Amino acid sequence: MSQNIKSFISGTGKYIPHRIVKNEDFMAHSFFEKDGSPVLRNNTDVINKFQAITDIEERRYAEDDQVTSDLAYLSAKDALESSRVDKEELDYIIVAHNFGDIKAGGNRTDMVPTLASRVKHKLDIQNPDCVAYDLPFGCPGWLQGLIQADYYIKSGDAKHIMIIGAESLSRVIDPHDRDSMIYSDGAGATILSASKSGSKGILSHKSQTHTQNQAWFLRMEGSSKENYEAIEDIYLKMDGRKVYEYALVNVPLVMQMAVDKAGISFDKINKVLVHQANGKMDEAILKRFFKLYGLDTPPADIMPMTIAKLGNSSVATIPTLLDMILKKEMGMHELKEGDVALLASVGAGMNINAMVYQF
């Protein structure tokens, strides 16, 4: 592995679905507890508490004629347009997702051929040396794809790699579960390229998987409502309190490991881009991280957030957020040349990863 080669981001893209689903659109839902009993509070209270905890006001759903690979393709096109990379020069296409293509009206997963192969086909890439594969790694999948791509590039095996995070979580949620309001659809794409000069690029990364007691914190199960739809159908389920506690204990430590591995001072970090899982949880993670360095209050505006309007689109949240910042779509938030960003994610598995990147 060559120490002279660095991996840098040469292009970004995204696709944010046009269909907006607001919190009030859930007012007519019938919610049930995990034991199958009806939620006793009225939906106004349920939704108000949900927004207070998560910060989510609305989310985006794919159109009925779209599937996840369509969203991935559209974000890939955007990334290619923002870069100077010829699509035929891509050495790999890595698509992070967890549920494949699911058509509207059902929840049957379709992953053959891989979504990466479908994206390559849609892009009409002729080069057989462009290897396309999928990466299921929970919500940290896109960031893990970036980590894998960094190894490929530093080994001299690749010059340009596209990493996409795409998901249509609206197709796998139980409408009778309050947690269903968290999830959304979307896609973000990044092109990682090789460079032998300059200081910008990936400085470090760190990943962990915890399974002894944590593997099933996120899982697939039947509906909270007895006899809802087909009994054999399964939906995305979460032990919210356990996920929250797990994340607060472990994510800041992995972030610290990545920063220390990069050999930089924590006060050199200009932005923290965290997976948009839950507004209050992300704020608590940020505070715990800076507390590790003896700072009680994180710097103002260091953590841009999109969750209020876009919800939690799993693997797509960080690449979408990154693209919005770089294209100056996040108000005052920006990443200038020389700035350092800390990226971090947590999700099903249970998996955690973090990366330090200099722009």
C-alpha cells in the first residue's frame, strides 16, 4: 500500500425525492405498542412528542414509479456532472443500501442483479473493468464504502471510485409503529479519486461492530398490529431506547479514535457530519464527543443538520448533507479549502464508523 497516494473527493451528488410527507399526514394512523396493544395517547400528542425528540417536521418519499436503484442512479448522474471524471474511468461502483429495490405497494426485496450493476447499466458504462457491487452495513454503509474505496485507492488498485448511499425506507416501515415516522427515502453519491500531491483527502477512519448484546437492536419483524396485511410480511423495527443509549456510549469513542488516529487536535475540526438518525441523539453524541476533550459546550454551528426536513434516509443522509454543503445549499454552513470535517455514523449491525477528511 503506497503511503504517497491520498484519496480525495472529486465529485458529489444527491437525489432528494419530491414527495413531501409532513407530520400531520400521520394523524389518521392507528398506532400500536410493541405488545400489540393500542397506543392510548391521541395522535396529536404522539406526533408532538415525536417531533420534540427527533426534530423531524417532514420527510421525503420516493414516487410510486421509483425504486432505490433509480434514486441511486439519479444521484450518480449528479455526482458525475459535478466532477471531471469520465464515467468510463470509474474503477468501482459501490452502492450501500439495506433493502434493495422494493416496488410501491409491497415490501418484497429485489437484489438480483445488484443495485450497483443496475446503476452501472443505467449509466451505460461500457468498461468491464468497472466493478459494481453492493454493501449492506446498516446506516453506516455509505461511509463504510468510502473506507473500502480508500483502501482500493491507496493500494494502487483504483483511481476513481463512486460510492452511493441509497434507500427507500418508506417501503419497509410498519404504518402502525410510531418509529415509522422517522424514516425517509433518498440517495447521495460521492466520487473518490487518487492524488499524489496536496494535503486534502482522507486523513483517517475507524469502524466497529458490536454484536454480543446489540445485534438485534434494529431488525425485521411483523407489524405491531395483529393480522395487519399478510402475516408473513416483516418491517423495520427498532429498540429506540437501546439504540439511543448504545450510540451515546460508543459513537463518541469511535469519533475520538478517528481524530487521534489522524494526528490532529480536536479543535482543528470545522464541521461534524453525523448520520441524521435523530436530532436529539445527534446533539447528545456531539456533546459527549467534545466532553471527551474536556469541552462542555461544542462550538456553535459545527454540526449542520437536515433531519428536520429530510428525515432519516439511512445510508443517504451523510452524502446528501455533504453535497448540500459543498453546493452551498445549507445557508451559512460551508467547507472551505483546508477545513477539516469529522464524519460519523451508527446503525443496524450494530455498526459504527467515523472518518476525518481535509478539504
